[in-house]
Amino acid sequence: MTRSRATAGWRTRVSTGVLYAILVGSLVVVLAPFLWVFAGAFRSTGEILANPGAWFPVNPTLDNFVTLVVDGNFLGYGVNSVVVATIIVVGNVIFASMVGYALAKLHFSGRRVVFGAILASMMIPFTAIFVPQFVVVARLGLIDTLAGIALPMLVLPLQVFIMRQYAESIPDELFEAARLDGAGEFRMFRVIFLPLAGPAIATQALLAFLASWNGFLWPLIVAQTTDRYTLPVALSAMSQGTETVDYGILLAGAIVVLLPVLILFLALQKYFIRGIATVGMK
């Protein structure tokens, strides 16, 4: 019996050790590119080209960031990205919440068909719709405007799905009691649903921000002048049209683009996990 317990304990320790080794290995694989980019942002281009595989700067410098801000107009591009992201996040918080609430709590014919169509739209590749999307935006006179970049993403299917699933998790009795007291649908949406949907709103806001902040192809198509470039488009433009690529500035730009996403995720991490967990239960 004692030998059997010792064998079982040994196997448990080996299994735990293997599991930790796999987790640590996976973490290294995921973080290694970020660490290389972070170190490269503080190295000159000459130092990067001389030793591309180095993980630490020999002569750390902030020149890449200074050049990026002073000569690269990165602050202007950052303002464009912030404006577009703000429009998209606010639009999704308002409109996707309304649609999700309606699909979950209002009983009307064709509700399942509408929800199925929204889910199906998530499967359509962007390359199949960007031409008609461009025509619509052009007809509205929004080409080369920040509004034109943000307009197609005001209501994202994934955000509607998240809000609908979260609304399904809220007991119907709350809304039935409010109806008996004479509350209308909009009042129930505003007074009951929105205060309870904080984790789902935080989740969809974070995902909408990521979709906007990382968006490249559509802003590249709509922005006809450099004044309307967002950060990813500007970063891509810096590596084109010149004979030599300044890798130091590109890596510094990648850090600047990454930081707001990282800060926002850390700030909303608690709500994000709660929102995803709640949506996954339905």
C-alpha cells in the first residue's frame, strides 16, 4: 500500500512538472517576440542590423521615440486612431446593447432569423464586402474622413452576440415585474438592463476598441491623404517608399501602438473575464 502511494505521488509530481514545463515553454514562445520588439525600440537601426538576434540594447537610446513624435507626426496619427476608436466603442455600446436586449427580451416574429443572420454575417470575409461598403461610404461623401473609417464598425456582430447572450442570463422576472409597474421597454433597458450589464459592456467595449485599433485594410482604403492615417496605416507607410528601412523607429512605433491596448486590457481585465464567463454559460 505504501509503495503504491509513493508511486502515485511520484507520478503526480512528474505530471505537474511536465505541465509547468509546457506552460513555461508556451509563455516564452508567446512573449519572446514582444521582448525582442521592446528591446529593439531602444536600439539604433545600426545596432539592430549589426546584431539582429540581440535581446538587450548595448547603447539604450530614446532617439527612436523622439524621432517618431517630432518627425513622424505620430501624435497626429494617434489622435486619428483615438477618435475612430471612440466613435466605434460608443456606437457599439449604445446600438449593440439595444439590439442584444431586443433579441433576448422582446418577443417578435422572426427574432431567431434575425439573430441567425447576425451570426452568419460574422462568417463573411471582409474581402467579399469591402467594395459595396466602399460604394456606400463614397455615396455618403465620407471618403477620406474619420467618420467614413468608423461608420461600417458602429455595430459589430460579435458585440451584438455578447450583449444578447448576457441579456439572456438576466432573469425575465425582473422585466415582468417592471412591466406590471407600467415601465416601458426603453425604461427597462436603461434602468434594469444597462446597470446589470457592466461586465458585458466592458467586454464588448474592449473588443470593439481592439477591432478598431488594429484595423488596417479598411482605414487604408478610406484614408486618401496622410492626414487621415490611423496608427497601423502610418506604421506601414513608414516602411515603404524609402530605400532603407529604419527598424528602430518601426519597433518604437509598434510599442506606441501596443501600449494603449495593454493599459486598457489591464484596466478592464476583471470585467472582461466576468463578461466572457457569463456569455460562455449560455
